[in-house]
Amino acid sequence: MTAPDAPVPCPRCLSSEVPGGEALSALLRQWTEAIPDERRADGALRRARLDVCRACPHLSAGTCALCGCYVEYRAAHAAQRCPDAPGRWPA
Ligand code: SF4
């Protein structure tokens, strides 16, 4: 049982928005910056993908329940696709 004052993970949140997720968020930003420019999705594409993730029933506190990826990191790879069938992300 959780303590009454403990933050409750938000299923519809990204890792960067989960209470106490600052360290993970910083790590994901670091990983994203390490993706070579030619393989990194631009900001507009990342935002469009993550808007879809936020409304998706498979999102669980920043992780996709279908593939186990941190969605912010997966969405940062231009060649990655949403693992759902059919995929939910915009092309
Ligand atoms: S199934 Fe697709 S849209 Fe849903 S959380 Fe996973 S990556 Fe995001």
C-alpha cells in the first residue's frame, strides 16, 4: 500500500512528467542528444508522436506497454514506428 502523500504515477504521463522522474527525464534527454542528427526525429515529429502516446491506452507512466520502450526515446528515432497494429503515430 502506498503512503497517502506518495506521488501516484500518472498512466497518461510521459517520463518527463511523472512525479520524481527528473533523473530519468535527464537521462532520456542525454540519450536523445546522442542520436546522430540524421537519425533523430525533428521536434515537430516527436511532439506529434508523443501527443498520440499521451492519448493511447498502452501508455503507462512514460513506457509503452506493447514494446517496453520509453516513448520519448522511441519517438526521437526518425525510423522508429509505433508498435501497435496498425501503428498509431503520424507518418
Ligand atoms: S502503442 Fe504507440 S501510441 Fe501507444 S504508447 Fe506505444 S508507441 Fe505510443
